[in-house]
Amino acid sequence: PKKSERPKFLDNIPWKAGDPAPYEALAATLSEIEQESGRLKCIEYLSNLLRLVMERSPNDTLPTLYLSMNQLAPASEGLELGVGESLLFKALAQATGRSVNQIKAEAKSKGDLGVVAEASRNTQKTMFQPKRLTIQSVYSGLRQIAEMTGNSSMNKKIDKIRFLLASAKDSEAKFVIRALTGKLRIGLAEQSVLQALASACDSENSQLAADIVKTTYAQCPSFDKIIPNLIKYGVDNLLDHCPLEPGMPLKPMLAHPTKGIDEVLKRFDAKIGFTCEHKYDGERAQIHLLEDGTVKIYSRNQEDNTIKYPDIVSRIKELTKVKTAIIDSEAVAWDTNLKRILPFQMLSTRKKKVDNVGDIKVQVCVYAFDMLYVDGESLVTKPLKERRDRLRQSFEIKEGEMVLATGEDAHDADTVAVLLDKAIKDSCEGLMLKALDDTYEIAKRSHSWLKLKKDYLDSAGGDTLDLIVVGAYDGTGKRTGRFGGFLLACYDSENEEYQTICKLGTGFSDEQLDKFTEILKPLIIETPKAYYNHKMSPDHWLEGQIVWEVKAADLSISPAHTAAAGLVHEEKGVSLRFPRFVRVRDDKKPEDATSAEQVAGMYKSQEQVQALNRNEDNSE
Ligand code: ATP
């Protein structure tokens, strides 16, 4: 790492080379970032801290990075913070000698438990100078808390939290508490952290370094692996030391929505052609075959889903001729008697953990559509045509267990229309259209893949939206006694906030409303979270944990909502007109909900389509 000017706000923190990195330095950096609205400045603050850590306490680089992203481990380990509010109230009360009710009341008025923790610490008189918190000690403390399970864990967690708070000074308490809630609320998105890490290593050519770090993270999303290699080999050689390999889930390639067949033809080169595959309505499954014979299955978000699909694990071994591989596929619910696809709703009833293959009620068939790695060779830079051939050669096909996604290559609109019809008849959502000559773009929402859903005609911007449920309205009339409507939000990663986009009350059956009322009631919170950006207030605010897929007729500019505010209109947001509930998205976390940028994109594409229609009308 290159030497740099020491940031001013770190000046008074004692920290010699060889010392463990003080947590105070991280808390001071996070405080500066919190007050700063410019993204580049925030990246600079974090990169300055990372540079100092790498210079003085290199072994603390990994925990510093994790804490600045509010993570404890790679997503595939499934280790998460997110301690419940009531437990935090108790811990804070005990640590500060105040009553739970006092803490609760203050949390309500301040809207942020972290701020309450900070204020409470300042009024505490301490007899002994407590030992300073280090980045390593906070990281291990949080990790221990996340790993505690079982009946007696509640008190153990409180003890540990009290222990951390006892040594916390000033803003340290705020960030410890915020880390525990699972939300840091400083507005540092993953890409910004990666950029900061890159400039901490090579400030002269930070753009090149950022490209390397981001590409490496996309194919190997594990800081456990990246940081030691970065420290040992430097940023220039990082990619070679963190290759794509089975056992390491990579971020999948995603598709762009399209509004119609015309758009598809505009985007693709008709001469080279593209393939039109069925778009199956199941769950993405990235299947990894490891050298030692292990099979792993990862979700769209790199979570380990292997225990959900032991049936796929055992069949893969029978059907494959290769030793190592990474296959991209969709696991789809399958009716073994009638030999046909079942709707996604069936798959969503399948247990998350299957102990015994014999107990499985919902069978699945794997529809493989891509191959990213085979027998020691990465295929991501090869054209789709070649990857598809390799996939075909590597597996034996077995109906109802593992097959290739149905598809045909096309050059013209008529063929696409016929194939779309066929896909819908075959119980699919529509088509995935893919340029045959293009590479696999890890982690990208690429224009080489387009999705054409059957309801593209009546759906805004060509796609449904996945939205966070942040509020609920009491039902009236027939719906009295249960929730009758909901307030939904999209996710703005730039500001790390939830922005409201619509009120939703249509598309539910009575049974669904009963069920959702039951599921959502425990999530009621007294005040909206500080990261809820809203202008309207529902009857009940909810802890934003649940994501629903929603279809809308239209997107419009709205003074009542905050979604994508500043992106299409200076102050006003975007809202959905005539939104309708489609389904629950268990596989998405709030951070995976439709982003503010996507909302803006949908609004703009709808505007373009409308302008096109107007022009066509005029010309007639
Ligand atoms: P996105 O992944 O684009 O954010 P999403 O998770 O809501 O959105 P869709 O918009 O429905 O998913 O479309 C993409 C998903 O479709 C893929 O992630 C994959 O799970 C699924 N899929 C089904 N069939 C195919 C196929 N033939 N090729 C690629 N993906 C497919």
C-alpha cells in the first residue's frame, strides 16, 4: 500500500504500527461518512482508513472490511446479524442502568437505537478506564453473538452486548448497536466498499485497481479469500489468485426486461442470431461439482441451498461424466405423475432443510441453461454457443430430473412470437433471449440476456417489481380484523434506504390476507426506521424484512412517494399505478428488492414506449 496523508479526524487516535487497529478509528470514519453526502468523499474516507489499517495493522484488514459492510462472513456461510429490538432494549437498559421503558421511549423519539446508545454512554460515569475496543474485538464479539443459538442464548447475547458497550466510547456505542440491528445506515454500498479497497492499495491508478477488485469479487465473492491474497500478492495479481472455482458461488448474470419483440430485434444482431429459451418459474440453482466429489447448490444470492436440495445432489452424480463443474440452472417444481411443470407456488412450499430425501413432497426438475466451468477450465469468456455445447456434452439428460432448458435459435420476430406462445403453453413465464456470441457476464444485468415475460403487454416497464413491505393498513368492511392494504418500498443502495413506491390492496385472496396478517403482525414497530424514506404514514409500520413481487399497469411521478426521487424528477418520486400482488419472494432480501435505479429505468423505458406509440399514432 502507498503512504497517504493521515485523515484529520483520525489525528487524535493513538495507534502505532503493530498495534491492533482501534475500533475508534472505524467509528470515527463511519461518523464522517454518515455526515457526508458525496459518494466519492465517502469512498475516500473509507479508503484512507483501510490504507492505514493495511500499513499498521494488516491482520485487521479483513475485520475492518467486514464491519464497514456490516457483514461477518461470505454470504454462503449464512452467518447474519440482526438482533431483535427487544433484546437490544434489554441489553442497553442493563448496560446503562436505565429502564427498558426509558430506552424504548427514547428510541421512539430519536428513531435510532444507535443514537440512544451513544447518548446513554455519554452520561455514564465510569470508575475504571475500560479497555479500548479494537476492530478485531468488536468483530469477534459480533461473530460470537451471531453464532449463539438455543434457549439460553438470549442471556448470553445480552451479556456479550453489555460487555462491548462497557468499553464503547462516544460514537462507538452507536455503531456497535447499529451493527447488531443488521443495518449500519451510512450509505456505503458494496461497490463503493470495493472501490475504497482498491484505492487503498493503489492510489495512482485507482480505476484499474477498482476494475480488478470488482471483477475478482464478482467471481469470488469472499473477502476471506481476497484479503490475504491482496496483502500477499498485491492488486495486480489478485485475479490470478482468486480464480473462478467450484465451491465458491459467483454472482450470476442477470437479464434486462423488454417491453416487446421489437425491442429484442433492435438489441440483437439478427445475422448472428440469438437463442430463445423457456423462462422457467422456479428458483435459480448454481450447481457446483467439487474436486473431492462434493456437490454444492447456491442461490441467486450466493447462499448455500445444498440442504434444501439433497435430491439434486444425488442425481447430479449419476448423470454427469465430468469431475468438476459449475452449472447455471433453474430448479422447477415437477409433477412426477403427470410429468409436467408445476407453478412456483408449489416450489415455495418446499422445506428449506430436507433431512431425508424420502420425505420430499415437492419434487423438482433441474433445467440447466449454462455452464461456467468444467474440468478445471473456466468457460465464462467463451461464447454462449460453446458453453451450451459443453453443457450438452457433460450431462446425461433424464426427464423430470435434469434436462436442458428448452430453446431454439431465432433470427426474426415471427419465430420469437411462436416460441413465446409455446413457452406459455408449457407453463413458463415467457422467454429468455440470449445473444449466442456473447460471454457470461458475471454479476451483470446484461443486455446480452433479455427477458420477455408473457404479461409484458400489461406490465409497467416490461417487468414486475420486487418490493419491501414496510407498512400495513387495517382492513375495513369485509376485511375488518386483518390487514387490508400495505405500504411498499424499493431499495436505494446509493443511500441505503427504503423508498416508498405504492399502497397495495389488490391481488390477494382472503386466505392470503389472513396469512399475511399473521406473518406481518410480529413485525410491527412503533416508529419507522430512520432509513425509511417516506411521505405517507400507514396505520402500522413494519420491520422491512419481507419482499413481494408486484405487477403494475403504469409508473407515474408522484409527490406522495419517494421511490427514485431525484432520478426522474428533482423532488418527486415514482409510484405504481394499479399495483397488484403477484407472489412472495422468499429468495430475496430487502437489499435484493428492485432498486431505485431500476424503478427510474422502468419509468424511462415506459416513457420511451409511450413516445413511440404517440409518434406512430401521428403518422397514421
Ligand atoms: P432478476 O434476477 O432479473 O433481478 P428476478 O430474480 O425477479 O429478477 P426474473 O426477472 O424473473 O428474476 O428473471 C431472471 C431469472 O429467471 C433468473 O435469475 C433465473 O432464475 C430465471 N430463469 C428461468 N429460466 C431461465 C433461463 N432459461 N435462462 C436464464 N434464467 C432463467
